[in-house]
Amino acid sequence: MAGASKEHHTGDGGGGGSSNGDFEPSMDKFPDHIISRILEKLDLGSLCTAACVSPTFNSAVAQLLPSLSSLDLSGFYLDEETLKHVVCTVQRAKSLTIDCLQMKNDTSIFNILGEHIEDLSLLKCSSLSYHILSAIGERCPNLRSLLIEFAGCEAPQVFKKELTEMLQKLSLLESLSIKIRGNYFDIFDLRPLELFLPKSLKKLKLQQTEGQEFVHWLDKIRDIPWFNLQSLSLVLDVISDNLLMTVVYSLPLLVELDLEDRPFMDPPLLDLTNIGLQSLQFCKLLITLAIVRSSMNCPTSFKRVDNMGMFLLSEGCRRLESVKLGGFAKVTEAGFSSVLYSCRDLKKFEVLTSPLLSDLAFHNMIGVARSLIELRLLSCRLLTSEALEDLSSFSKLEVLDTSGCKSIADPCLFYISSVTTLTKLNLAEADITDMGLALLGIGNLPITQLCIRGCKRVTDKGIERLFRAEGKICKTLSLLDVGHIPGITGAAIFTIASAAKALTDLCLRYCFHVTDAAVKRLVDRPNYKGSLLQRLDLFNCRSLSGDLIMLVMHKSSYRGLRWLGVGGTLLVNKRNDFSTVCNARPWLVVCFDGCEFGCHDGWQFHRTIMN
């Protein structure tokens, strides 16, 4: 077969959607202007779905597309020709977001750049070179926001040169986000920013850079009269007091501060302490704060910050609306609860890998966190279901994530069932059982995303009980993750296939007892009026045979599928057959690695193979 292909092959996802039963042909009787008003409120995927309903809707969508001012293609895996066609159709789009996983070279992007673009996001640029930067500067002089993700390469001088050329020409740039997703040595060179910093720049996001180098850079430029960053996001080697105090002193107008470090060893004396956290009180406008120590490179934490540091933070930063704290191993429930009690307008609260956070932090929360919309408590081993007892007082809560909290059990589902605003629930590795899922099934929760990955006491019966009551979740659930559960077999898949009417994303990774017949059931649903599957993760489902490729190759199978993960199965041996499938379906990605949905992480390491 001629041409090149990636470990991910492309294919036809049926235009990114399928009829979901929401539209009926009788709607054709509505006046054209009413139909147009309805369609104007839909995103691109929904528009593609609507276009398939009837000739009238198809015509209305065709008339609407050229007038779109924003085009988000991040949910579509487009090849060069399809991308060019779509962008030519929507010529007025000032905002453009593209998943570049299937782009084979820079030319794919060169052809769609233009003066009309003001907001550009290029995601997963695994095959694009740094030369794309100078091309953006040359062809998009009116650009105000740029986000680009590179796969790292050993060409720091090329990166510096191309970035310099781009910055010299983007005089209107307000937001710059550059992520280099390679190895540790792919460090962002700050010198071009020092020499050609756009006067209009208000938001800066860099991954990754060195803390001490960033301090030196700020020392050099902070006296520039027009230098007024309002949002800063960095991935660093070490977060230190010196770094934090330099940021606070140099950027008094900060509204958002997001810092993550990834040390290779326990940091020395120059580490973050209570004094560094206290300095944040001088950022009078700060409403979003994230400080996280990652254990990606070694098991470590902020060992010089304790409850006093949190007390000082909460006292000096009462205006915070979003807080994310990770790796604070010496902070107890008293420290974390001080943030909850002090920040009365808190909408998002997230704590990661904090071993001393206990249930006491969330006792007597009635009237305290009335504005909370997102609550994420990840890998906090002391937390039990009792931490969630006052959930009913969180009248605006939409997102609850307790993944990695292994002592969360069935009682939490009783508390959760009273939160009628909840749309996203992650209970990964919780100690819940089939009876707990029954409680969730009879509730009136509009849950669209549910993750019970690694909940090892759940079986097929639990999945049946979740959907048996035919509650609201049967109509609203679009994403379900039941991976790493040994008790899940084909019977659970049969239940899911027939009951989850809105399901588009299903994760079955490490479900060893799922067979070909069960996967076939996800396709073979007679008289089915629900959504079609768009993303399916079968990683390490070892009972699947290579014969399943015949089902995927059938024209009527998986018409809406955009992403399929088959790593660790016998289907890996069918790459040539998948190439044939994907040539016929240019919007499908087949991943032979262990990536999560959509290859959000790890795409930079994918190998290229020749067909």
C-alpha cells in the first residue's frame, strides 16, 4: 500500500456523529428561519448530526457553515485533504482548533493559515516541525491567541530561531501557550521572549522550563512599563520560595497562577515553604491558583509546607474561586478546610495525593461551600464515604471526582444520589459494590460521564442494577468507564448496549472476559434510536480474537466511530487490515498503543510505520 501511516490510522467516523433520535423529519415543517435559529446554537458535531436528518436540515447546515466564526475540530481526526476542504467551507472562522495527530507534515497546516485567524490552537503536533512557528507569524499577523503542542525533538536552536521570527511579527498577541511534550531536555528557551515580548501579552503558558531560568528572566523584564501578565502557567523542575516571591513581586496584576513541578530528586533547601505561600497575599487580584508537585519522575512532596502555610494562604487569598493543591504531604484536614471556609466564592476545589487529608475537612459544610461546582479529591487514602455526607448542601455541584480514594464505599452513593445537579462522577478504585450502583440507578441525577474504573467489587449484576430502574442516567450517560474490573463480562456489555441510549464513549480496558460477541452487540442493536458509539477502548481485552477485524471492516459497523483502542489484543496483528479500513474511513483513529480516549497522553511517542 502506498503512502505512510501512523500507529494510528485514519478512518471515516461518519462525519463525527450520527442521528440520535432528537430530531424527527416532522421538524422540516418549521419555517426556515426557525430551523436556522435552532442550528445556530449547536456545536460542529451536532451540526453534522443534524445534516443527516433530512434534506431540509442538510441544506440549512450547508448555509450556516460558511458564517461560523469559531471552528473547533479537536474532536475530529482529519487528514490533510479533509481539513483543507472543511476550512475552505468555513472561510470566516476567526477561531480555529485542530487535532493534528494525522497531519503528516507542516504543509497540512500552512495551507489553512490566513490573516482572518485571531485564535489558533494546534493540538498533538506529532509530525509538525518547529518551522510552523515562523509560518504562523508570517501568515497570521492578526493572531491574538496561540496554543501549540509539539512532540519534543533535539533541535533547540531551530526552536529558538523560529520562535524569534514568529514573535517579531505577532504584535497583537495576547495569549501564548507552548507545550513541548518530549523528554526532560526539551526545555523552553526564554531568550526570544526576553528580546521580542509582545506588548499586548497578558497570558503565558509554558511546558516545560527551569525555575531558576524563569526567575532570571522575570528579573530582567519586570521593569518594562507595559509588561503586565494576568495569567501564568508553568511546568517546572522545582517550585521554590524564590520563584514564587519573584512571580508575586514582578506580576502584581496576576489573576491566574498555575504552577506544577516535576523534580528528579527530593529538592534541596531551596524548596517551597510556608513563607512562599504567604507571599501570595500580595496578588490582590488572584482568583485562580494551582500549585502541584508531581511524582512523575520520583516520589516526593512539599515537605517544608504544613498547616501554617495553608492558614496563611487562606487568610491572604480569600478571593480565590479556583484552588488546586497537590503533593502537600504534611498538610492535614485543618489546613485544607481553612481554604474551604475562607474562600466564600470558591467554585473549584481540587486536592491531589495528600495523605493526611481526612473526612474532618468536610464536616459541617452546610452554608460553607454554597458556590462549589467542582470537587476533586484524588488519591487521598484517609478519605471515606463520611467525607461526602454533607453533599446535599452543595446545591450547585456538577463535578465530583474521588479517583484513587480506595476507602470510599457504598454509603457515598446514597449521599451522591441527593445531588441532582451532578453531571460528572469519577469513583475510580472506590470500594463500591453492585448494591451501591443500584442506589445510583434509581436516583434522579443527570450524569453524562461516569467512571468506576478499578472498582473490583462491581460485577455484571451491578451494571444491570445501574440501568434496570430506567432512571435519568439511561437517557443522559454519554461516557462510561468500566475498565480494570475483573467481574465485567459480556453480560454487562449487553446491558450497556441496550440501556444507555446516549452512550458515545465506552472504556473496557483490562476487561479480560469481554468477548467478540459482546463487542458485536455494541454494533448490532436493532431498531436502536440512541447515539452511536464514537470512542471505544478495548486495550488489553485478551479474550478478543483477531476475527473481530471482520466486524470493523463491515461498512455498516461502527458508523459513528472516531477512535478505537486495540493495544494489547490480537487485533494488533491486523494492522494491514486496519489500514484498509482507515483508508475508507478517514476520520477514524485506531490506536495500537495504550493511550486513553483520543490519545491525549503519549501521542508524542507514537512510532511511524509504512504500509
